[in-house]
Amino acid sequence: MSQPNRIKRRCITICSIVQTCLLLTVFMAEVHVRQAFAQSAASAAQLTAPKSATPRDGQHDFDFEIGTWKTHVSRLQHPLSGSKTWLEYDGTSVVSKVWNGRANLVELEVDGPAGHIEGLSLRLYNPESRQWSLNFSNSAGGTLSQPTIGEFKNSRGEFYDQETFNGRAILVRFVISDITPDSCHFEQSFSDDGGKTWEVNWIATDTRMKI
């Protein structure tokens, strides 16, 4: 092979090597850019992702109610029967703190044309589930009812359970609302259609007594 041809082939080889190196350089630069972009995106996602909310500690939810209250009670005479007859009672509720607020005891005593009602409610806070159980007893029966269980959200408490009423399984809902330093509202409702509709059968309005 002549000298000029050897020089020409060598030049072509060198150019090919240079082109390959340039392509590899460009490729590696693109890989690094993509990796950097991915890392930046991941960091941004971590910064903007919503943090898991810490479960709310509700052990002092009933502190507002500690004290003595004037109570007016309206009771539906025959729930889930189509009855529209309401019975009215007036009296007092005394709420005592137990376990530094993680439990409390309600002593209800009211009278009306239909008679006398003495009730006792023990409310217990479960720190594991962060829920309250409301356990009620009437002096006429002397036993604790099935507890309603629930919690407070946005200054409103809702508590539920399943019971048997007149031989039928029903749902029970107890709601505490309209809470102020000197008043609060309670409603109990029954549902015999799985919660599709509710009938209110107990309404109590408490007003704090100044002592």
C-alpha cells in the first residue's frame, strides 16, 4: 500500500475513534442529566408529599362538661312505632372528672309528668383506639347498656352501637353538638334500616349552673 493511502486510512480510523468518543461523551452526559433530574424530582416529591397526620389525642374531649348543669329532656314515648308523643322532663346533670379527664361520670336526675328518671353514664377513653365508649345505666334497670363508641371531630361527638330493640337488631347513634362553655346539646337516634334513616328519640339540652 502506498504511503498516501496508509496516511488516509489512519486519518479515517482516528476520525472514527474521535466520533465514537464524542458520542459516548454525549450519551454519558445525557445519562447524568437524567439521573440528576430524577433525583431532583424525587426530592421535590418528598418535600411536597403530605405528611401522615398524627392521630388526634382526645383524652380531654369531655373536659368542657365537668360541672353541674340544668337539664331539659324530651323523650319519644314509643320509638320506631310511628309515635309522635314526646314526654318532657327537667332536672340536673352532674359531671365529675375521673382519671384526670380520661374518664368521667354523669349523674342525671330529671322529673316530669311521666315520672322520674335517674341515669348514670360512665365515659371511658381508650388511648389505643383514641375513641370514647359511653356506658349508660338507668336506675330502673340497674345494668349497663351496650356502649356507644366514637370520637369528637370539629367540636362534634358521634357515637354508635348495635342493639336489640323490641326483638329487632337496630343501630343507635348518640350525638353531642352545639358545645359552648355554658351549654351543649345531646341527641339519641335509632335506625332499623341499617342507617338509611334515623329517628330521634331522646333530646337533652344542658345549661351550666353558676355555683
